[in-house]
Amino acid sequence: MEAAAAFGRPRPVVKTEKPPVRDVSHDDDRDSPSKQQQQQQHLLVKRAGNNHAKQEHDTEDKTSCSSDQKDLSCIKLQEDQLESARAEMGEVREENQRLKQSLNQIMKDYEALKMQFLGIVGRDSKKLQDDDNDVNKEQQQQQHDDDQIELVSLSLGRFPVSEKIKKVADEKSSMNIIIGGGDQDEEAACKEALSLGLNCKFEREESMVAVVKEVDSPNSFDHEATKEEAGETNWPSKGGKTMRSVEDDVTPQNPPKRARVCVRARCETATMNDGCQWRKYGQKIAKGNPCPRAYYRCTGSPTCLVRKQVQRCADDMSILITTYEGNHNHPLPASANAMASTTSAAASMLLSGSTTSATTAASSSTASNTLHGLNFYANNSKPNFYLPNNSSSIISSTSPTHPTITLDLTSNPSSSSSNSSTHFGKFTSNFPNSRYPFTGQLDFGSSRNNVLSWNNGLLSYNRNNHPTTTTANNIYQNYIQQQRNPTTSLQHQQPPLPDTIAAATKAITADPSFQSALAAALTSIIGTGGASASAGLTKSSSGRGEQSLFQLMTTAATTNKGNGCGTSFLNNITTTTTTTTTSNSPPTGNMVFVPTNSLPFSNSKSASASPGDHIDLTN
DNA sequence: CGGTTTTGACCAGCGC
DNA sequence: GCGCTGGTCAAAACCG
């Protein structure tokens, strides 16, 4: 349409620009005003000359040879001028002809392009219909390309096939329109479609998060449902008694496809708060790790099969390893929803990685939406994933039954520096021939000293007050206390250094994932009763939402050497004893302004439901 | 009183 | 087949 308009424009332009030329073609002698003036001047000169001659003839019979010579010279001059004017007119006429020809050529080109455009549009629309009706079997190469793309898209694992076909068709058609309709390089097209598909997927995910489920999802969890369509199952545990009857029979043909998303984060509390409600149903001391592994089950719905395992890293006990498995079959609170998409993307990459080199599907349970803002770029040539400007790393385990993708939010400065060339690390993956060889790392790049907590979907910052409730906590607290220097802990109560604030601010502004995390957290605040939150930053008092925002922004913009304690500490304070022996951290050091019960979906009864997390997202 | 946590016991998969 | 390990169950205890 724009092309038509663009091509349609020259017409009047030519007219307006060259009106004199057109007149020239009609009348040779009546040209431009300048030529008319010339002719008039010539006539005047003639008349004047004649009169002058007559007068001289009258007055002086002797006449004058000089006057005749003047007349001759004048005539010659006039003739010369006339010829030059005619020649000039001829040139103008020729130019006019050329312009006419060029205009006609432009019009022809315009018509040709218009017809080509219409033809492409019609062909693509027809193709769309064919795809929608699933009658594309008889179509050969072109359709075969579509099928290939579809397979790639299937690895996304999130959309129903028909929807994917539509997307692919749309993308292809749009590409054709842009390019001009020819048969493009298939490989390039596939790549393009792949990247576009990923983008579209993420857009959709974001829209699903922001605009709470719409349309076709009766249970408001279409993405979960589609995940199951993609082959991901809900925790068909190998040893479980109760789950077996429910799930194992559902997907017996594809047992290995049980993606897990493991989130490694620095967290001083027992569990990482992801916004969901969890019920602890077991605890086990795993081999090689003094810290017990806790088993949690989602209590958001009686039928929800999502579970998670929480265990501290044996090497670094400040790192909390949370492994999610399964899909929620119930609405999630905004904060949990915010968390969910992150591991969805990661798990999708994991699952897709086992089949193709591309992409993202959804999996997951309750991970963070934070990562959702990450851009996962698939490179067809190499099975590497890049997370530009993202500070997370994904590692995968090669468990035969549980392909696990790890979102490492902890990476130490040393590891991050060795790991990545960029500030925020990178995501890498490899696809050896193992069954679930996907390997990657989402490295949020952080130092131990900078601790942010994720409370009910909110980032928060806290310090001190370490409850000693469980064995794990005891072990961990001992560890923490060993790590902690009382003098530095006192220093921690000082306002953050400007440079650290600047660095954190820079990190935030530079990192899209972090921004998305903040956006998700803000969304969770605003979307759950924190309507005043948006205005809270400008206000100075009251309003939990604005407090949350303040907390959030303070946390985000503040790096603090020391540690963090989430709101779980606040919870635990009331029920557990806090360590007062070695910490030396005054109670005033707590920088969390938001009571847990003010946060969405918090459960005062469940310590596991909303313990503060201390995800170190900063460097 | 209802929900959660704790904890010992049970079960199944896997390796030897 | 046996032992090891991970995962889960379920009763008791705990908590608000």
C-alpha cells in the first residue's frame, strides 16, 4: 500500500514541476515569458530601426552606409537569437519527451509491483487456509519447509500445533512480503522463522503473564496445558506411591521427558520463595551432602502435582538449590506467575535441546518470570544459546530420567569472570550424544556479598536475624557465621556506597533480565492490591505497595556486602529463636519493609510458602 | 481445628 | 539377588 502510494506520488509531482515543458510541446513560439520578451524586444528593435532609418532617410539623403550595416547586423543578430531560441525549445521538447517516457515507465513498474504484491498476498492467504485446514499433505517442497519449521516449533513445546502452524505461516508470509515474494533461501528462511517464532513465543508468554490468561484456556493455564502437549509430564516420580496411579499411566511412552528446572540462588533461608504455596512432605539426607534435602509439594491446588526439592549446595552452603518439577494446574498468584515463566523458558530449552537446537517451551512450575525477559537466541549453526546482556547461566545435568536445567543465579565473581566474557555472563549449551545432554548456564553474575531476596515475587534485601530452626539452618547458619565478620556486618548497616548503587543501577539498566525481573515484581505488586504502588515511589508514607516498591527499588539498586534475609526471617522471628551469639547484627539492620502478609499469596502459616529468598542478582 | 512440619518407614530404580 | 539411594508416605507433633 505504501509502495502504491509512493509510486502514485510522482505523477502530480511531474505535472507540477514541469508545467512549462508541457506547454512547449503545444506551442513552439509561445514559450516561456522570457522568450516572448525576447521576441517583443526583437520587434521593437526592428521597428525602432525602421523608424530610425526613415528619419534618417528623410533628414539626410545622403543616407548612411553605417545605418544599413547596422540593420544587417541587427537582423543577423535577431536571426541568431531566433535560431538559438528554437534550438532551445527543441531541447526542452526532447526533455519533455524523456520525462513523459520516464513517467510511463514508472507507472508500468508501479502496476507490475502492485500486481506482484496482490499476487503474493493472495498466495499467502491461501497458504494460511491450507495450513489451518491441515490439508497441506499434498503440497511438496514449500509445504515440506513448513513442516520442518513446525518441527522446530514443536520443540518450543508451548503452543498447540495449529497455532504454531499459523504462526509459522504468518511469519513466512510476512517475510515474503518484506523480501518481495521470491523463493528465499530455505535455510535462511528457517532460521528467520525460528527466531521469529521464539520472539513471538516470548511475546505471548509475556502477554500471558501481564494480561492474565485469556481466550482459549478454560483453566487459565493454557501454557501449562500446552506444555503437557509437548510431552512434558507432571512429575511421574519413579518411587512415588500416590503419584504413580495418576501420572505414570498418562505418559508411559515418554518417561524420560521429565524436565526439571533447578534454580541455584544465594539464599539464606530454608527455601526460596517463588510465590507459590508449598507443603513439605519429606526430608532426606542425600549422599554427599550434609544438608538434608527437603521435598515440597504445591498446595495451591489439591490436584496440583508440582513439586520441588530444596537443598543447599554442599560446596557453597550459601547457595540454595531449588529444583522444580511439574506443571501447575491451577491459577498462580501474580508473584508466582512472575516466577513461572523463567524456568519455563529454561525448561523449554532443555526439552527442545534434546530434539532440536532451538528454543523454548514451557515447563515448569514455579520459577521466576525474571528470566522470562531473557532473550534466548538460537543459533542453528551451533547448538549454543546466548543470553545477551543477561546474567544467568544454565547448567544441565545428564540424569537419565530427569533432564535438568539449572538456572544459576549465584555465580561467584571468579566463576562468572572465568565463565563469561561479559559482565552478565552467558548462556551456553552443548548437545553431546547423551540422552539429555543439554548444558547451559544462566549466570546472573553475583558475588556472595550482594544478596537480594525474592519474597513473594518481590526482590528484597535484608540482613541479620538468622533463625535456627532446622538442621539445615543450623548448618547453614554456622557456615554463614563463619563467613561473616562482625565488623563488616556493622558496616553493612551503613547506607550503601554510592558507587555500589551506581554499579547496581548500571547493572539494572544494562540487564534486560533484571529489568524484566523488576517489571515482574512491580507487576506482582500492582496487580495484587498494590494499586498505589505505582504512585508509591513519589509518596512518602503508608501503602504496602509503595513500601514494596521502595523495598524493591532499594534492593535492586543496592548492593550490600553482607547478606540478605528475606521475609521468612520476619516470619521466623516470631516463632524461632534468632542467633544472637555471633552475628552481632543489630535488629535495625533489617531492611525489609514489607511484612510478608502484605504480599500477595503469602501464607503466614507456611514458612515454606513464603520464606525470603536471597537471590543474588547483582555483581 | 485445620494445616504444616517432622521423621521413621516403605518402595522402586539402579548398579554391582 | 542384594545393597544403596532417592523419593514418598503417613502418623505424630507442632503451630496459629
